[in-house]
Amino acid sequence: MTRALPDHATMYDALLRKDSAFEGIFVVGVKTTGIFCRPTCTAKKPKENHVEFFRTPQEALQYGYRPCNICQPLSCQGEIPEWLQSLLTEVNATPGIRLKDADITQRGLDPNRVRRWFRQHHGMTFQSYLRTLRIGQAFGRIRHGEKVSEAAFESGYESLSGFTETFKNMTGFSPNQSRHRNLITITRILTPLGPMLAGATEQGICLLEFIDRKMMETQLRRLNALLDAKCVPGTHPHFAALDLQLKEYFAGTRMTFDLPLVLAGTPFQQAVWEGLRLIPYGTTRSYQEQAESLGSPTAVRAVARANGDNRISIVIPCHRVIGKNGKLTGYGGGLWRKEFLLNLERRHRKE
């Protein structure tokens, strides 16, 4: 479903006030300059009849606008609004934290505003987010040998039955089965091309997709089925390394990734994905050449389908495969992102 924008007057008022609560909700195109900006841009504000609003930087680029040099709307700054950063820092640093609306108010925040932001960006309320974090953390403790009763107590539950019921509803299995089951921990990672959804199990990274990719929900369902695991938001040791290596990649200082990966697919798909990782940084290969490198020169369409099923973008560089005629084709994150990534690699490969 396409996300609806607030009405024009509301967005223009937010633009005048530089309201950071609208970061990630819209970008604004200025018709007289051909530039698009964040809601919080410090440049001189244009007249109301000189602007139009877009859901994403991608839409603004498609309409011919250029990114502003002042607020840099393609960078990841501001994806988490400044007013919310201290609360999220506290949550991430305090396992098992419980915060009521009164606690949020004491921190100088409006609980309704926090709730709206979490519904917009995570599809759940802030309280649901905290509960899911606690269950994910409890899963990790039980998996590594802690007793179920101890994990329940550490998660703030006074009733073992209440903990067990909540745990089972969220994960699909009982706490006692944790040592033999998996969860997929998911989080947002900010990049210059927009936020990405990352997923990890104990074995490694299993997901890295742009959040606005078409069929994202379908991809998640397939991943859940392939790994027999549900997705829960939270933190994971693999995310720190992934975030760092992505930053290095976009800065042009990293040409290969060194991360444990979980490639959930058929043997043919896995062979295709491993082949993608062999394409040198800053170069491209046609689908035909990719099929030939696998020893299956007639399997061009099957190779293309496997490329499309790649769920670990950038790290497994399906963006390096182009049409036989040299044109850019087939990229789930959008051709504008594919072009950006190829240009980034070509530029730094020459330096």
C-alpha cells in the first residue's frame, strides 16, 4: 500500500518550522531552483506555490530534482529525528527497560508523538516495540543456557505463564524450545540511499534490503519460511560490523565485505549469489556472462530470477549485473540506486 502524505498545508507549515518530526515523512522540491530538501533544511524557505512534496528522495529524483547541498537529503542524517535520539539511545543501552507514558513525559517527550513515529517507521507502538525487544533478549539468554524462569524475571515478568504466552505469541514456539530454534533479529540501518532493513541470526546476516523495495513483505515471508524463524526488532552483534562496513563502502574505502552471511535458497540460487560476490568492485557483467561463468550459458533467465531473489543487497552485489546491451535493468531497490552504486564504485576504483 502506498503511504499517504500529510496534506499540503501541514507539510508547508512543517517546512517553515523546520520540524524534525517530519524527517522521513516527506522531502520538498523547489520548482524555481530544481532542488529538493529535507523538512529541516536551513536554506531560505520558498513561497508555498513554488514547492511540491514527495514521499522519498527517489520520487524527487525521478521528477528531475537535484539534492540540496546544504541539507544533503540523500545522506542518512535525520532519519531518526533529533528529538527521539536520546530515548532510543537509552532503550538500546538498557536491556529489559520498561517505560510507561508517564516515564516518557518525564523525559520531556510527548507519548503520542513517540507512538506515531513508531507506528510510521516500525508498524507498531513504542510499547509493542519494547515488549518485542524484551522477548528477543530473553530468547538470547535462554538459548545460551539461562533458565526460562530467570529470563522471565529479568524481562520484568512476574508471572511465568504470562511470559510464556507472550513469548510464544511473538516467536511461534515456547521458551523451552529456544535452544533448538532461531529468530531473525531485524533493525534499520541508515545509508546515503535511504534506510535499509537488516536481518541477522546467530550464524550471520540474512537480510539487507532497502525498506521501500517492492514486495518487501513477500521477501520477509519467504525468509521466515526458509529459515523457519520469525522476525523481531532488536540489536545483534552482527549489526555493528555491517553498519561499519557499509559506511566504509559508501565512503569509498571498502571494496569487499567481510561478514558472515546466511544464504537461504536453493543450491542454484546460492551458486548464483556466490558468483555475484566474484564480480570485481567497479566492474559489471551481463546476465549472459554471469550464466556462462556458472557453466550454464542457457540459464540466463534463471540467473536473472536468482539475482532478483538476492536478499542481501550491496554486500552481494547484484547491482553489478547489467543488460547485454549495457543498459541498466532489474534492480529491486530501483534503477536510480543501481546507477548510484555503479558510479560510486567506478569513481573510487579509478582513484
